[in-house]
Amino acid sequence: MKLNIFLIRHGETFFNKFRRVQGWSDSPLTQTGLSQSRKIAEYFLVNGIKLEAVFSSDSGRAIETSETIVEELNIQIPHNKDTRLREWCFGSFEGQDYGLFVKKLLDNAFDIYGKNREQLLYPEMSEILTRMDTEKWTESWEDLRERIFQSIFEIAEKSSRKGEKNILIVGHSLSISTFLWLIDDSQPKFNDIKSGTITQIIFENEKFELVNREITLI
């Protein structure tokens, strides 16, 4: 059974608007974020795509996005919240200025690995982040990889067994791009998944295939 999975990055939030680091910390959607969520619902309506289940991380911004989409579609479908769908945790950098955080991360990447942004791999970024985090809240690469891949794999497997054809998963920029790289390492790394975009993948015979990366609606 072929399963269509629509991966959504939540709509724009206040932290996004004001360029703040937002991993496990949270902020509500802006009016733009709500509009993006409604546009996603419109995409499914216009294309005649009937969703059978929705999944989201337990972060408020992901829940608000998924609930707005379902409300706009005016449908009654199961909504499951999964902590494993959360964004990367940025530890002591949560809430800080995003530009300064990225500069410090890339400076460390060059000092430790001699690599720039384009050359850096996700495991290396995770290692650098762990070294930088003074509170020691960040996850190891092994834990990150396990929770990000397994969460979506288990959702896909269970949905396939139920015979579902179209499901929605609302998550976060870096966790989604990490997942795409895990299933296809030719995918660009650290390319921010834009707010309110749709990435379509297919799950069949326990394998994932990327169909369309970042359908931009606004």
C-alpha cells in the first residue's frame, strides 16, 4: 500500500519573526503563520486530497498549525501528538539571537573541523552544539537520529497497516531537513525548510521516497 505523507513546517511564529532561536522553546503563530496554515488547507481542498490522520510534535506552534488546517478543512480526523517530532534542542541558546547563534556555530565548525556551512554534516553539527551548550540539554546525534527517523517511520508503518492513503505530519525546519537527509543524503543540508511549506514523500514497502520538496504556497 502506497502512503502519501505530507510533511509541514509549522507556520511563522513570533520567534521566527524576531529571529530568535526556537527549538524546544515555543511561541505562538503570527497572523502570517495562521494565513500560511489556511493556505495549506486550501492546497488539499483544491487538489482533492482527503487526509485521514494528522500528527504533530507536542510544541504549541505545531499543534496550532495542525489544528488550524483541520479546522479550515472542516473534517474530523485523529490528531496525534508525538514528542519525538520536536525540533532539535538548542540547549542554552534557546531564545537567543538567531544570527549570532549561527555565526558562533559556524565559527566553531571551522575551528574544529575546518569546514564551512556547505561542508558540515548533521552529526558534526550535533557534536559542535553539544560542546557549545553550557547547560548540557542538547541531544547526542545518536538520540537525534533515532527519534527523528523512528517517529516518522513508525507513524508511516502504522498508517500503512490501517490502509490510510494520505496523512499530515506537522513538524519543524531542522528536524524535517534532517529526516530528508537521512532518507536521501543527496538532499541539501541546513537549508531552512520555510514556514508553511509542504514536503511530500511516499512510503511503500518500508521505504521512503521524496516526491516534492517544499511546495511553497505563499
